[in-house]
Amino acid sequence: MSKGYFGVHGGQFVPETLMNAIIELEEAYNTYKDDPAFNEELTYLLNEYAGRPSRLYYARHMSEDLGGAKIYLKREDLNHTGAHKINNVLGQCLLAKKMGKKRVIAETGAGQHGVATATAAALMGLECEIFMGEEDIIRQALNVYKMRLLGATVNSVTTGTATLKDAVSQTMREWTNRVSDTHYVLGSVMGPHPFPTIVRDFQAVISKEIKEQILQMEGRLPDAVLACVGGGSNAIGAFYHFIDDPDVALIGLEAAGEGADTDRTAATLTVGKMGIFHGMKSYFCQDDYGQIDPVYSISAGLDYPGIGPEHAYLKDAGRAQYYPVTDEEAVRAFEYLSKMEGIIPAIESAHALSYAMELAPKMGPDQIIVVNLSGRGDKDCVSIAKYRGESINE
Amino acid sequence: MSNIDKVFARGKAFIPFITVGDPDIETTEKLVYALEEAGSDLIELGIPFSDPTAEGPVIMGASERALQNSICTDDVFDLVQRIRKNTDIPLAFMTYANVIFSYSIERFAQRAQQAKIDAVIIPDIPFEESEEFEQIFSEFGVDFISLIAPTSRDRVKMIAQEAKGFLYCVSSLGVTGVRSSFSSNLEDLIKTVKQVRPSLPCAIGFGISNPQQAHEMAAISDGAIVGSAIVELVEQYGRDCVSKVKEFASSMKESVS
């Protein structure tokens, strides 16, 4: 009877008011996912509107400087709206249109998913409301402006820690308020079934392309694929088509904030334990009594106390490894890639780059690392400058 | 006959809700006795959760205040054990899945049984996920309460068929909190339930905030659940809320009967 489990993780832990909505969503998705017309329309949008396929770039300077494995960057930062988020929102908004929905709502942390959703809503003529933590609205003022420019309403969430987790809770509340004409465009591989599966499938285009591109360029599969993990959508997208290739190491990097051994961290798989929250059974940062911990990371996009159920399963199964990366390490990688390759990465993606910097020298020159560069870093410049003690005007 | 059955056998039920530890644990204890004296038939005790996704701002605020007082699940059980020395009034816990799951469902159910808790209401566990919880609570003689909502449609029969204790009928879309109108299909919803399970009591909750509404809701069901309106009084009057709550509860009980 229960659905959407990855091992012991997943499920559908939502109030009864939403059950028929997620059942209808699953039915619609099952109808359209194999529908040639739907897929043709989606592929057209991904290619002509969002600019796919994204490039797989050999980072020569970085590879030579680190001395070791060859490092390739999957350039999701070059997508329209500057991150991988557009892959999922184009799919979900198209699905919402097919289901006859008039309005979309979404949570956002860094603002990337909010901007992407507002973009797709503008494109497809859907009404759009975004829920964003008050703290994140301050950290990501430019993205807030963009969402409004794109015609969306941005609602400030002031409850709890006023960050991503509270934005998710508030969007769920709003969905129970107005469900019949509204689709919730969940931004990551989390929440109740069918979201973790739908979002994964829409993001799996990343690993599908990586595989084709690396086979063409190197004639072989990579030794490791690295991606940052908050909820886990860019990571699952980068991992998915390699899950059945046991020789490809899959490595997720989570935000340790000021350190996984401090209480200023968001390293869910390092410090969390099993729980039930936001519609799913998975790992969560929580206290002994199941109260969800306030989490922290310099990266608003990774500042989340849980992780998608499929990642929890991949960890349990030993198929993927997850390591914490601190603010300081991520900021160093942010600066390093900018200078070394002329690419300013999102601070989220910089967590994955940081681990690549550590891993590459331990590997041989005949080995290959692919890093999913999930987004670009323009949005982070002000806060990283501030982190380094420099004050700049936007 | 279980305690819950007895509640509804007496007539239309008035079921108030308070959050344990708001404004503090001593006041919660006094509130339970006051609510009993006001004629409440069953009292719902909310165990605070950091991120209550089915609650509106009022009950969210109560949870936050309770957690600021460092109220934890063990404190709640200790309180109920104290209360049980003074009263046998039927009690139900209302909380979120993670509070129970993290405590261990079995340990929670066992302590609930020891404290003579009659039922448990967990809004983020729908029918499809209920088995793991329902089975354990049933082993310990605690009714796992099912919810139906105006959006349940074809699910109503399936849920009613398996329901224990009473059925919690959500009055309208959205989260908890005071509202001026309710879903127009509530009567049909309850009619459907009664076709499947004529003897299953149905109580309506979410947003019932004045005697008129309580009267109307109890007229089409077996009882009215009142949360936010009481919690608002607790918020407004703090430790001095007991007499205000008692007065309000008496008027609500009267309009339900």
C-alpha cells in the first residue's frame, strides 16, 4: 500500500488533505513520462530554451595544477537561469499545464529554484508564488528582484529559522490551502512520493549527457562523479545513469558549515539520524526528541536539515559516499576555480569542487573525475566578499 | 467499550485542544482540570514539534513557546502521569510523526498506555503510511485516529472502514486556525462515513472558534474539536488564562450539546 520507497526511505507522509493531489500527480506523471508528444515538447524546451545539452568541459589548468586525475566540469551553470534547477521546473510546469493547473507555488533557498520556477511560469503563462525564508531574502536580494521581475509573488517566511526548511513547510501549508488549481513545484528530490522520483527523472538528463560526452571524449567512463548535496537534486541527476556502473564512484558533498562537529552545520548524512519530516522518511538533523535542528551553511541552497530518500538509500547501500565540506573549504574552491579556469561557481557547487581538489592529487593521470558544476556564482559574490571581510555594493 | 466509545455514547462531544508547555507545564495541568470542569468530553494534548506543517500561525506559535520552555516528550508523559492521579478524563495526544518515531514508536506507545492515554492523532501520517504506527498503538490499547478531509473523496470509505476510536473530519482546506466558513460538502462526507460504519463517531475540527460554529458543526456530526480559539486565549492571557479558557470552554460545550 505504501509507495515510493528507496529501501526503508521515502513514502508519503503528508496530511490527508494533500493525498489525492499527490495521487493525481503520480497518475499524471505515469501517463506523460512515456508520452512521445510530452517528451518532444520537453526536449524542445530543454534544448532551445534552456540551452541543453550543457557542455562537459575539461578543466586543464585545474587538472595540471592539482597534478593527478583529469577533471571535467559538467557545465550546468551555463543553463538558462544559471543552474540545474531549470531542468526540473520545465518538466514540472509542463506537467502542471497538462494537468490543467493554473497556478504554481514553490519554495526556494538560494533563490535559484524560485527564479527557475518563476521563469518557467512566465514562459507557460502560469500564475506563480514563491515562498522564501526571510534570512534568505536578505542573503539573495538579487534573486528576489528577478523573481518579481518575472511576474512572481515572493512571500517572506518568518517562522522557525526563516530559511529553506521553513520555506518548504510554508509551501506545503499553502498547498493544503489551495490545492485544486495549484501544483507545488518541489525543487529537490525530496518530499512525499512521487516528487523524489519525478525530480530525479527530470534531472537525470545530466548524467545521461555526461555519459555520452565522456564516452565520446575519453572513450571510457569516469572514475568518480562528484556533486554537492542539499536536498540532492543535482547530485541524483549527475549520479543516476551511473548507479549501475559499479566502477564509477559516486560522491556527494554536503555542507558542513563551520564544521560537522559544531552545531553550525548542515551535514545531514554525517550527523543526522532517521526520521520522518517534509513528507518522507530519511535522514534529518534533529535532537534526541525529534525536533528538527536549525542548520547552517554559507550556502543558502545547501542549508537544509534533511536529504532526499534516494540518497539516504544509496548511502545505506554503500553505493554512494557522502562527505562534509566546510564553508572555508568551499570558499577556497570558489576562489580557486575563478582564478584557475575563469569560471565563478555557485558556492553550492564549490563544495563539490573542494573535494575534487583534495581527491585529484591522490589519483593517477589516467583517471577521470567529473564534477557537476550545478550553478554559477554571480549570486554569491556579495556574500563571499563579506565572508572575506570586504563590503561591496550590489 | 473503550473510553473513546464512552465519550460519544454520552452525546455530542466537545473536544478542546491545548499545547503542552504553553505557557508552561504548570498552567497546562491547571488547564486540563479547568477544561474537565467546563464539561469537556475528551481533551487533546499537543506535544510540540519544531515544524508543524498542518498548523496555522496560532498553534505554531504555541509549539514555539513550549519548545522555548524546553518541553520534551518525557516532560509530557510525566505531566500526564501527574494528571492521572487526579482525573480519568479521556485524553488524546496530537503530535507529528517524527516526535513519535524518534522516541521509538513502541516506547512511546508503551508510555502512552501507562499514562492511560486513549488515542493519538498524527496529522502527517495518512492512511497509506499508518500501518507501522497503527499496529503498535493498537497492541498497547491506544486508538490511532484517522483523518478525512474535504478533498478525500473516494478515499473516505477506505479510511472509515479501518478507523479506530473516532474519525477526525477536517472542516475545510488549509491548516488549523480560525476561519469564517467551512467546506460545503461536510454533511455528504459524514453521510458517506455512516454508510460504511454507522457506529463510527465523527468529530469535526479545524477553525471552529465560536459557539455558533460549534453548534452547527456538532449538529451535523458527533462532536466539535476546538484548538486555535483556545490557544489564542492562552497566548493572550498567559498564566492567567485558566479562568478565561474555562469560561470559553463552558460556552462551547453548551452550544455543542
